[in-house]
Amino acid sequence: MYALIEFAGKQFRIEEGSSIKVPYVDGKVGTKVTIDKVLYLDDGKNKTVGTPSVSGVKIEGEITSHGRERKVVVFKFKRRKGYQKKNTHRQEYSILKVGKLGNVKISPSKKSKTKSTETKTAPKMAAAKKTTVKKKKPVVKKASPAQPKETKE
């Protein structure tokens, strides 16, 4: 059983119990993290592809540690101008331990609320469509008077 998720603008392939290195997540070690953007889910029997994400599926995770990557040198220069800048950078990351890949049941009260909001907006949309547009009169171009041609003498 595995899934493809989107977390912090990046995509990861995860399995239950696996650990992934993600960009830094604010929170202490041991904090629970919920991932809602599941792009693909394979549970061994069924394969579900999201459009763009699978609805009703969430994944629980836990922050196990934080760290910093190796130092990266950022060197800027412009040739023949004497301009050089050297800088360094260390990207922070967090390691998440993936818990269960599971489905979320949506309560019926949430479903009824979404239906009621749709019916409220529908009359407004219908009223907007009923407005008539005045037709413009066709433009008729007038012919310019012909100018006599000059003759060479």
C-alpha cells in the first residue's frame, strides 16, 4: 500500500511506516501533521487517481526530527566588471514518519450545508443571465467623393 502526496509544493511517494525528508515544518518533535493532498492511492486492490487530489483521504504523520542540509555556496559574478559575491546557505528540513493511510468519513451535516449554499447562489446566477443586451445599430460607411485624376501636360 502506497500513496503519492503533495507536501510543501513537492511530491513524495510514501508507504505506511516510512520516513520522508520534507522542507522545514514549524512544530516540535512529536507533533502530529495531517496531509490532505493525496494525488494517488494504491491499497493493493484498488488504485485511485485524484483529479487533482483524492477526496476523503488523509494521511497522518509525526515530526521525528529537524536538521539542516550541507552548506551550498552561492557565487555571483559578472565577467570583466570586477563584481564578485560569495555567499553560503544551509536549507532546513524536517523528517516525517508516516502513519496510517486512511479514508476520512464526511459527516452528513457538512454535505447538507454545501447543498444549501449552492441553492442560494443559483437564483443570483439565473438573475444575472436574464439581463438583456441592447443590440447595436450596424455601421454604414459613407463613400468618399471621388477626386478627379490629375493629368500630365
